[in-house]
Amino acid sequence: MSTAEGYSRPIPLLAIVLVALAVHGPLLLMQLPAGSFDTNFHIFFASHYVHHWFDPWNEKWFAGFSQTTYPPLTHQWIALLSNVVGLKMGYMLVQLIAVLLLPVGVFRFARIWVDERAASYAALGSVFLGALAFLVYQAGQLATVASAALYLNALPYFYEWMTEASGRSLIKGIAISWTAAAAHHVTLIFGLVLFAGPVLWVACIDARDERVAASTTGALSRAIVFAIVVGLGVGAVLGPYWLSILQHPIHQVPIPHDSRANLLLNSITAVNYFVIPYGALILALPFILMRGASLRRLRPLLLGFWLTFIFGLGGTTPLPRWLLGRAYEILTFERFTFWATLMAMPIVGLLAADLLDRFRAKAAVGLSLAAVMTIGAALTWLTANPYRPAGSVNVDSVVAFLNRDGHDTYRYLTLGFGSELAKVSTYTNATSVDGDYNSARLLPEMTHYGAAQLTNAKFYGSAGMGALRGMLDHANRYGLKYIFVHDAYYEPLLTFVGWRKVDTFNNGEITAWSKDDVPPAHKIVSDAVPPAWQGLLWGTLPIGVSLLALFLELFLPGGRRMPVPVEISAPAEEHYVA
């Protein structure tokens, strides 16, 4: 095979998956995400399923909260794998599976819009996305990555069902969509507009132009059937979640988050939420706009990308606040940037094909350097970012203290522990009034202030310190007897309100404080406790639909025919390959 022929052939999907394994496998097996913001949170949730698979009520945070407030699938798979490899490595393996599914999903999604060659370039490029590295290694957003990968794999079946009336595609698409929702509901909710909307639109274009057998009416009617079945299934699979939200909607003072900031006013925030996630894709933005606008069949994808791109800018533009209303104050917007990079990849695949056709080896070298520099910058930013998570704290002594001499009959609080709060909670039998999941909080001392975790109280200014002072004032009510401090900033406040230092750990790195007149903790009566039937559903349906989707992919083969790829050699006219 000549060099020219090599550049004109698509890259095998298996080779792309192996590249993803070679790039991300060592990083995950070295447990690089262990210091990310949310890794310990996910491991904590998984640890509950290890011991209480059918009981989602968790006493360890907020004096009791329901884990039905967060979709369980990724945590349940971690729990299952932990029986063999432990919790932390179970997390890494589930994250690796999600990362390997992502280029497969990008390839299949891109094949809706472009030919196989451009789609293969899009899939390969997705392995090196800065936004992917940001979410995996800095943010630790396991569920967001997993659900996006699953959803991208479901959308081609949605297209095939609309255009070919393929029963196999209907069954597979529905099962994978249910699985994506079981991993993370937010991706499915917004994906309905941002991802599925353009796919529906292009299916109607293809039907109207007679590039597929379906009529426009037939495509629309089948889309409605698909949406109804998926909606009913998601309603059942995540039934306890919806009931929890209806019973206890999120009513709390909004908590600030940098992803909602105006990126034009803070250079560090702009680097963190724009430059690092997009990387070399910033250079491709003009091409994405021009090529997407020049080809009628790509315009739905361009519109979806544009809307997702604007949302990813957070508070830089007023559009997200206008469209989302109060939900704007609850969501974080780095996920939209990730989705925008995924939606851009089919058009970026066209750019790569154009460059390779014109410049051959020089283009191959340039594209490779751009990809490596993009992921390299994201990994370098892990240490250069001034707002990165604090260094790991050895919490073994704290866990040992809480697990001996009946100390676990009282509640505790950590100050200055950051995400290590969740690590303490994972391995101790004691319960805390704090926690690392804002949407599950019901205690008024926390919901009445615009602050998140008490362990990070000082970073929220007067709101954070006000929440902490309110909790300290009510220590007796909650059986809060022990406080562990990893930041001397908090010690004067503890002394002032009557706490005394009783022990030190790790050569004085951590101090333990106690209050003498605190009675043992008692269970807080709450109407948020899920009934047993909800626990049964929660422990069977999410994991069940994922096994169903896996079975269908393995044992229900079906060709993924995309009959209308875009001709990439003539961007100036609307010409398609038959």
C-alpha cells in the first residue's frame, strides 16, 4: 500500500480503541484521577452499595440522605468490581471502560454526518480531547463521561430506526439510552435537545431528499415512538430519583461555581474552563463554522454545537441564564464544554481529511502534535492550576480514631480536608453532618447559606463561615462531638465557641477537637427515607438495563449502515456520495 493510499483510508476502529487504551490505560492504572475533585465522592457512593445494595438511605453524610438523588449505575459497577480489585481500582476500571467507549461512540455518531474516513479521524481525535482529560483527571466526573459515551452509541440506532425502521436498532437504541440515563440523568435531559435534536433534523433532511427509504412523516412518527418508549423507561429506571426530587425539590441558597463565571473577567478561569478543554480545537473553530454552514446537511450539527458551545461559556453570555432560569444556579457548565467538543469532532474529522489530502506527511505530523499538545497541556494543568485540589491528606489516623472506643456513636466534622472528606466517610463507621454532594442536603444549617461543604467553609467567605458557625451552635442537636482540623485557620473559632483540642495526628498535621457535653448521636427522623420498594427498584433496574444493553450489543448483531456520508472533497457545494 502506497503512502497516498494510507492517508486516504479510514483508521480501523479497533486500532483507535487500542490507542485510547495506550494513552489512558496507564494513567488510570497509576490512579492519576485519585486526587481529582470528585473521585472520592464516587468511591464513597459505591462503598454504600457494597454494604447496602438495596437500601439507598445513607447515614454517613448530612445526618442521613438518600442516594436516590444521584443515578446509581457507575457506582454500582464500581461496587461490583470492588469485590475483586477494591474500591479505588474499581473506580479506575469503570472510568477506563467509559473512556474506551467514548471513541466508539464518537465514530458511530460521526458516521451519521460524514464518511467513514472522516469519522475515524474524529474518533481518534476524541482520545486526545482536553475536555476529556479535564473531566477525568481534574474534575473526576465519572458519570458525565460514561453517560456521554453511552448516549453517543445510542444515537446512531435512533437515526437508523427513523430512516430504516430497523427493529434491532429500536431495541438497541432504547436499551443504551436507558443505560445512559442510569449513569447520569443530566446528559440525557440536555442531550434530547443538543444531540438528538440535530439527529432528528438530519434524518428529516435525508428523508425529504430521498437519500433514505423513509418519508419525513415516517421518520417523525418513529422518532416520537422512540422518545415515548425511552421516556417511559427512564421514568421507571430512575423512578426513585424523580420521586425524591418531587418530594424534596432543591431549595437552597445558590452555591457559586467558577464554571458560571464570566470568562472574560478572570484569566485563570478562562484558561481552566476554555483554553485547556478546547486546546488545539480553538484553531479549528473558524473551519467548524465555515464548513458547518456551507453544507446544508451539517447545519443541524453546527447549530447543536453552537448552542452547546455558548452554554459551556457559563456566565460569559446571558443565554444560559435566560433559557435555564433557576436551574442555572444548580448546574455546572464544564459538562457543556465537553459535549461541545464531542459535537465538533465530525466536522474536525473533515478538516483532518482535507489537510491530509493536501499536505500528507506534514499534515499527519501537525495533527499529531496538536493532539498530543492538547492532552499534554490538560495533564500539565493538573499541577499548574492554582485552584487544583489540595494535596492528598493521610486520613488513616482519623479513620482509626473514629472506629475505636465507641467514638462512632457520635458524629464528626472535618475542616480543611477538601475531597478527602469523602475518603474518611468511606472507611469509617461514624457519621457526619457534612457531605460532598450539594443536591442531597436537607439540613437547614447548610441549605440556608450559599456555601457547599463545611470542610471548605473558608473558601465561601461569610456564607461558609456562617454555615459552619450555625452547625457548631447546634452540635448537641446532632451529636456532633469530634472535629478534625487540617487547617489552622479554623482553630481560633473552635476555641472561641468552647471546643478543646484532644489529640494530634500525623506529627501535628491534623488536630482533633472535642466538646464535652454532647450526647450520643441519634437518627434524625426524615420523610426523605425511601421505602423498601424504591430500594428494590434502585438495586435492580439500573444495573439490569446495563446488562440488557451489553447482551444486545454482543448477541444481536446488526449493520450500522449510514447511507449518506458527506463528500469531503467539495466543501463549496452540497454534493453527497450515494
